[in-house]
Amino acid sequence: MAIHVTPIPKLTEFATPALTLTTANAAGAAETTIRTDASILAYDLVAPPVISQASAVGSAVVASRRDHTHGLVGSVPLVVAYNNAAQANVTGDGTDATIQFNAELVDQGDNFTGNTFTAPVTGNYQLSLIVRYEGLASNNTYGYIYIKSTLRNFLFDLGNPWAQSNAGEMSTSVSQLVPMTAGNTVYATLKVYGGSKVVDVGGDGTTMLTALSVALVG
């Protein structure tokens, strides 16, 4: 009579393995079971030995991999420009005159040319402007500054320039956060009403009477 024996299955315990990445090999257990949903990607930067019949000890060097970028000082868009000479007789009669900035202190990224800033990347840009008015007459009783961007214009009412001036001269400053898409442009104009075309925009080679700054802030 034949006797049949049914073997009892051996249960394998899936315990948490001790797995460590190092540059040197360490002895492992004779029987090891690993459960994981992860994968390990190593970049071997070490050249292997020449092909031979004898085996050689190998090594593996793990190289870091970065999927992000860092903004470094010197790469963020930044402009500081000014008018180094007066613009004579540009408004006063209601003419909308583009404010000139024909000299630069900073143009980080070369994004400013011809009185116009062009956004290299999409973001929010802080624009600050100071303008010197000269030659105002008593009938120049109204005016404003425009910041003109591709997406939107911003108007700043000057009120009565003559009443605010000192013998026909005055300075005013404005600041505006301007959202811009890459490739958009922005520049500034001014307009003074009530008289003839006698109002100048001040400029100087050493003192920035009329100046513009643009910086990416977010």
C-alpha cells in the first residue's frame, strides 16, 4: 500500500527589510524578501576596468538629479534708467509725450531699450517713476502721467501742476505693480493741458531728475 504525504507549505514572513544605500557593499542575509513599490535609480559615474577573465571589485557612485531651477542674483530682470538731458517743449498743450530714459544704471538681462521695458518672463513687475517738470506756465492747470503696458494702462492724475510748482518747476513720483506676460511691454507718457507747448521734462547727467526702475517681484 502506498502512503502519500502532503507537505505543509512554508510561510514566508514579509518583514520590513533593512535596506541602506551606501558606496560599499555589506553582507546580506541568506534569505531576504523585500516588498516595495519604489524603484532605485543609480547613475554609475565610475569607468569599469578593462575586460578580462578575472573578476574585479565593482563600485557605484550615485549622482544627484535635480528637476528644479534656482533663480540666481544677476538673472532676475531689473532696470534703473534715467534721462540724462532735458526734453524741451514736449507738452503743455495737451500733447501726450513719451518720457525718455536715454541712459541706464542697470539693465539686468538687457530688457530695456528705446524707453520701453519688455518682460522676459510672465510675472508681476514693480514699476517706479519720478518725473521733473520744468517751464510750467500759469495756465498749465491740469495734467497726468500714464503708465502704458500691453495688458492695461494706468493713469495718475497730477491735479494742477502750476499750483504745485515752484516758479514753474516741480517733481512727482508714482509707483505701480504691473502684471505682464512674457513679451509684453511697458513705457510711460505725460500730458499737461491749458497752454502752449512749453513744458520740459528735466534731465541731468549726474542727478537723476527723471528716472524709471522696473523689477520682477513675483
